[in-house]
Amino acid sequence: MKDINIVFLNYLMKDDILRAVDSVLADIKDCPYDVQITVADNSENKDGIKEALPSGVKYIDCGGNIGFGKGNNKGFKATEARYYFALNRDTIIPENSKTIERLIKYMDDHRKIGCIGPKLLNMDGTLQYSCYRFDLPSILIKPLKHINFDRKYKWIKRHADKLEMKDFDHNETRPVDWVLGAAMIVRKEVVEEVGWFDEERYFMYLEDCDWCRRMWEAGWPVYYVHDIIIRHVHARESAKVPGLFKALFKNRLARIHAKSWWQFLWKWQGNHKYYRARK
């Protein structure tokens, strides 16, 4: 059994995947832990990515675009590990940071924690908000944020800022309600108890929110760790068409996001609450 299985999900982003994999390989040089890197490929056009991957990187052909959660789950299940790390293809691990080693050590030192998310920085070094609250009013307006209505209306921005925990010092490690699925590390015992991403309900978006919710319900805390840093491009494809109705009609990802949002609300109806991120 590996110490950690790092899964990248590819969908027509060969260059991004290769760059992200290279950054992990550089980071784990001389790492004392046994690390598996896995690429789960959702692309219909494979573009030679399997042949381009460095030796030792496991390639999983998902057979087409089966969705974010299901693709990641295939990658996780391909190699048993003590920890499973969902890492986006548009991430870069800083040089000489020993990020993977430090993530594993943090989880080893805090055995009651079920999941952690590192601090994410934009490529220009600015903070990217990557931990959130289960705040029902804020979740209700979440689709409006993803089509940039928070830039137009103050009341939407107020709720969006609360959702993204902009009122707390992100130079502090603390329990949070949920962390962004672009970089989240989950303990094997958690998976055995609560399962993987809910691949049947969500094709894309809100899987991370739902997973963390199930962890909290089972008594596994979720933490944001401020001093372990990964850089993330964070291309919000669902927000590229402005306006609510234009986005829903013209942007397929916006429609998928809206559907996942509704499915999350329906699944947890009558059970919306905070866990550790009220303040």
C-alpha cells in the first residue's frame, strides 16, 4: 500500500497535466514516503498523453468524459493508499517546498483529522479563497457568484464573501466546513466510512462540498492548513458567459453547475448547518 495516491483528472489538457506532474516529481525527489501519481483521463481524444507521462506515473483511461467525481474515484481506486489526494491539473507545487512530504506528515501527526486543504495562491502570488462555510443563504446565491453577479450587487457580494470566509485570517490553520476540491487530501479510514465522491449525484461541481459534509457528519473534521502552499490557476469556465440566462443557455458548464447546486440543496434539505466555520 502506498502512502499517498495523487490523482490528476485530465480532460483535453495534456500540457497542463504534464507540467503539474513534473512539479510533483520534482517535489518528491528524496521524499521518504511511497508516492503514487495517477492520471485519470476523461478525454475522448487521448492526444498521446499516456506515452508522454514519465515512468512510474499510472495512467487510467476512463473511457470518455465520465465527470469529475467519477474520474477521480477511478484514479483513487486504482492504487490503495493511506491518503488520497485530489489535485487539479492547473496546479503547480513550489520548488524546494517538500509539499507532499509535509502534507503526509501533517496527516500522520493529526490522526483525528479526516481531510485537509492547503493554502492556494494564484499564479501572481495573491491569495485564492479555498475554504468555505455551510451557510445556507450564501449557498443559495452561489450560482450568482459563479456568473460574476457579486461584482454587480452588494448583497450578493456580502453573502459570497461570507461563503468564502473572507472575514478570517488565512494565515491561520483551523477547522473549516469544506475545502476546494482542487487540492484536498483524504484519509483512507474516512473513505472506508463515508465513501468516495458522490459520482452518481454530481457530474461536476459541489462534489467537494458534499464529501466534506459527509465527513463532518461522520465525525471527521476538515482543516484548512495555511502554511502548506500550492499555486493554482483556477480557471472558472462556468463563469465565462456573463448574465444568468445567457450563461444557462450558452454555457454548458454553467448549466452543470446549476444542476449540481440544486442536487446538493435537495440532498441536504432540512439539514443545513455549520460545523466549525461559523465565526
